[in-house]
Amino acid sequence: MICNRCGGNNPDDALTCRGCGHKLQSGGHQRHEPDEGSGRLELLAPLKGPSPAARRRRRRCLEAWAVALVVAGVGYALLEARLAWPVFPLAGLGAAFAWLRGIGWKD
């Protein structure tokens, strides 16, 4: 195997270059042949669900949307009843909830 940095010749199973110590690229990429007894070739890795971080993010966004819908519904009801002043503190409480949950515009 030829080193990308110094051009030195190394054994095929070497992980680093003997000349300069540079990590060789194909050292960790060994091919595994399928078992001949199994009779099947696994082409794709098994599908997995979303990561725990993605699930937490989705749950936080669903909470935020639920709170936003409740705030919008209560605000609409207050405006229909011709009570406009409680709408502003209610919107502030909804924004405070989103801020405390760590939900921003980029989520």
C-alpha cells in the first residue's frame, strides 16, 4: 500500500505509514465476504427508526404547536368577546413557554 503523504511502500494490512506515521486510508475498510452457508447476500443495512434526539425534537415541536393552537383559539375567543387586552399577555405566555422549552425560529 502506498502512503498518500510521503509515497512510502507499506504492507497491505498496515494502519499507519512506516515512514511518516500518517494514517492509511484503506486500513479500516476491509471487505467482509458473505457466509456461503447462509445463501443470502445482505445488500442494505436494516432500516432503523429516528434517533432519540430526533424524537425529542419532534415531541418539543408538537408541544409548541399545541400551545400555539391553544393560544390562538383563546385569543380568537377573546377578540370575538371584544376583550383585546388579555390577548397580549397570553401571547407573551406562549412565547415564554417556547423559550423555556428551548424552541427557536430555526427549529
